[in-house]
Amino acid sequence: MLTGVELLAKVKELGEVSKSDVVRACGYVSTKKDGSERLNFTAFYEALLNAKGVELGAGSSRMGKGGRKLSFTTKVQFNGNLMVGKAYTAMLDLKPGDEFEIKLGRKQIRLAPLGSSDDEE
């Protein structure tokens, strides 16, 4: 079974062939008790995701239950609000009711916890 760079190269090389043929060519095939062939699509797609840098499984140290990776960007919403999501507040161990001072700079907004010094970040 191919993994990593070899798997990505083989998939790219095969191009527009059927999914079954790609899985078979990459070695994700096993034999059933009756001697027939079984294509291991799940193992193939997990290996493909790992080769592309996406980690699955319980060994993950990410916050929450997985999902998208944090982009560390946000947009001003249609009503003018700026939202910081739960994943970001969880990373900083912020709780409901925590208060911040809003510091405006040239084209930037900084949030500083009330009572903190300027050199803490």
C-alpha cells in the first residue's frame, strides 16, 4: 500500500481513471475468505488525507471535536460586528463575563484584558 508522497504521485499519475482502479493501483486491496477481491476505500482515503497533511483520529491535540482548522482571520459582518469564535476564546481560556479594553491603532484593533499591562500578550 502506497503512502505519503508516493501515494500522491501515483494518484496524480493515474489521472482520470475510475476510483476503483486508483484504489487498486495504489495497493489498497485485500482478499476475502471466499477468494474475491475487496477494495479498502476507507484506508485509501485516510492515507490520502494523511499524505495531504490532514490528521484524523484520537491522537489529535486540537481544540473541540475537529472540523476546520483555525484560519486566524475574520470579517466584519453585515451589521458592522466583528466576531471572534469559540475556538479562539477557548485557546485563551476566556470565560463568559471576561472584560477587555479595546485599543485602536492605525488599521488595527487590540483587545487587552482589563487590569493587564501593555507588554503582556
